[in-house]
Amino acid sequence: MKSPGGILNLIEAAQPAGDMSDPAVPDLTLYQDLLGGCRVSGNMGGGHFDVMSERGGLFLAAPNFANRVMVDASHQLRSLSFPLAHWQKILDEASDGQLSMERLRLHEGSFHSLAIQSSLRKLWALSNEEGVPSRLLAQAAGCEILAELCRLSGEPCAPKKGGLAPWAKRRCLELMRARFSEDIGLDELAAEVQLSTFHFARMFKQSVGVPPRVYLTQLRVEKASELLELTDLSVTEIAQEVGYSSNQVLARVFTKYRHMSPTDYRRAVRDT
């Protein structure tokens, strides 16, 4: 799956034993071994390694480096690619130009991070619910993972303290209410209140109580509920009206928040 705007590329694959080398690409790529139990050897940009992979273990491939990797057994993996064209700008904003993708030095074999493993689980679960990850979801997940990679590399980005200023919170909520049906990006919301994308999501959550993605979903569910109550639009038409690609996606999200399907909700409120 590729998120809109070239923000993140997600792959899940079952692969046989053998040569897993890749050509050089301008992306920082994170791999997760879903099964473990394989011997993995090669070079991902930080020198030769030879390790036994563990379930959930992570590998990081440097950008602009042709990986040389051999795996001795069939395996299942997930990969998440961060295109430099998008993410270097965000790192520059977070560190006043002091950080680069090349300085994230975790290319010497397998490593573990509960924070990254949790972020990957949530990203895949939400993508399975909603389809191709929205710009808001992709940027928020990417910032979480990059912040942890910076910390593990010894290059922490100092977090901004406190939440949004009252005017900034008000402006963000107004913008999201006006554009709830669009694929609005975290970078657009951050720019609106003159903050870096890297820090904005945490500050928004501190002020509003939920991340921007969750707040946007709540707005969409509220509008869908209103349309189910007050109009005769079909569920497919309502899905398009509130920004979802299909009635199936709306049904999954609506059921998660309202604990019943859109059709059952319409029947219940109209019977009442």
C-alpha cells in the first residue's frame, strides 16, 4: 500500500529463503520479521552482520545503499519505507537542520523497540480497517516511529512542552470541521498554526485529548450519524459524503464507534 503524497510505502510479504538484496533507493526502510527463527546475514549500510532473527525483530536499511541480504529459511515480513523527499524536511523542522536520515545508525542487524512494534501494529490494523492509510495516519505514524529511531540512534529530538495555544487549538478544530471529508494532512494542520509536523501531533493530543486522526474520525462518524437520521441517502452515498472510499469502510469504522452497523443505526433511530 502506498499512502497518498508518497508519505509511506507499506509491504507485507511471505518470502522464500535466499537472496533478499535490494537496489539502492532514496528511502529509509524499516523491516519487521513477523515469525523469527531465520539466520540473516548481509549489509544494510552499517557493515556486515550475521544474526538469528527473532519474532517481531526489526532491521533498518540505510537510504541510497544497495542492500546485500541472505536469509536461510522462508519468512514473513513487513516493510515500511520513508521516502527522503518527504521525511528529510520533517526531520529538518524537528532539529533545526541538525538531523539527517543517514545519521540514524541502526543498520547493523536486528534490534527491538516496543514503541515501534506498537506503532506498526496500529498502523497495519487501521490500514486493514480503512484501506490505504490516509495522509493524517501516515504522517502521524511516521513521526512516532522516526522519533523512536532518533532516540535509539542517540540523536533525540527534544519534545516541545505543553499543548497548543488556545488560538491554535481553535483554528485547528475549525479547519478540521470545515474539511472533515478531505484527506487533510498533518503537515497542513501544523502549518496552519506555525508548528513543525514532527511535534504537532503530540501537542494536539495534549490539548484535545485524542490524536488528530481520531478526532477527524469522530467528526466523520458524527456527520454519518446525522445523515443516517435525517436523510434517505444510501450508505454508499453517505460514505462518500464523509470522506470514505466505500460503504464497507464506513461500516467498519461506524461499527467500531457506534457498536452497530449504519443500517442498524438508521433503523434504531427511526424506530425511536
